[in-house]
Amino acid sequence: MKHFWVVGTDTDVGKTFVTTLFLRELQKNGHAVTPYKPVQTGLVADTEQGHYQDTSSYKDYSLYSLDNDSLSTYSFPIAASPHYAAELAGQQIDENLLLQTIEHLKTKFETVICEGAGGLYVPLHSSTTRTLLDVVEQSKLPVVLVASTKLGTINHTLLSIEALHARGISVQGIVFNQFNQTPLEQNNIDTIRRFTGLPSAVIEANRTIESFTDVPVLEGLMSNDV
């Protein structure tokens, strides 16, 4: 299996949900796989130590124990764009360290699923124009794009795909998340499919990770050499 990114058209479109689904489906198929969230923000202070939702999802739903040190490089407590969260924490993100970590994980695991933060153009620094898209490009890995199905998704999705293609980044497919089965949303999906011709999967609204036990919803994307 290949290593790949799960990126989104925006924040809160379901990247972690989709990453966790890929993790479980690949594990069920016997693959040695790790998720990797280079930068995560937003400490959830519901326990004495608190936790980060993204990496907690990986650990909670993984079918076997994960190496905590392999899951993330930077964790910032404030829920904000990586550049601002890092600034507030008095730190600076080193994208070279992120790329080195990805290369190291590739030697240890059959599949590394890298999850983006926010959308493609989220900044990494407060003093440069480096973005997540630069890291994705330099990693030379393909991507799966997570998109919503609501009004506005046609523009957001097509612009994201255009930005990826302009950098020579392979888009393996699209996951349409939180589909409420309205005619408008179905037309949005059909229109994006018509414009892109990319393989895709659709996840209905209010689904849980556990509800996919018998239905490999991402199987079509995995068979597309993801």
C-alpha cells in the first residue's frame, strides 16, 4: 500500500473521521499502518491532562495499540491556524522536521496516513508564506481530499483540486462527508464528479466509526492504489 495524505477543503470537514476510517479498514486488511498528524491544535481540557481530539480518535478506534510518539510532531493548546497556535505557544514549526518524520515513518510502516490541518493554504509560520500545501508538495505523496456536500462545496472542492494539480500533486479521490441526502447535496456531488472525473466515496451524516464494521466505504479509493 502507498503512503498518502488526507486533506480537506476547509476545517471541520471530517479529515480525522476519514483518516480513522482508512486506518481501521487498512488494519482489517492486515496492513501495518500509522496515522500521522504533523500539527494538531486545540487541547480539550476535559480531564486532568486534557487530550487532542485528532490523535485521541486514532487511539480510541484503532484495532491495535498505536505508538504515541508516531502520531504527531507539534501539539498546540489553542484551537487556531497552525501559524497562530504556534506563535501563541512561543514555538515555530519546522517543516523540514515534518518531512523527515514522514520519511522515517515510511521506513517503519507499510502505510503512513498523513492528516492535514485545516485547508490546504493554512500558514505554518507567522513570518513566512509557507503553508501546508508546501509540505504536501515536498512530501511527494498523493492525497485524498475530504469535502462537504453543503452549499459552497463545488467552489471549495474544485479550487482545492486545481491548487493540488498546479503543484503536480496526485489526487487519488474525494470523500464527500456528512451527506444529508438532499437533492441540492446530491447535485453538488454529481457536479463535482462531472468536473473532476475522480473516484469518490460518500459518507452519510451522523454515521459513527463503529457503524462501518461491515461496510468498507473507502474500499473503492483503496483499490485506486492509495
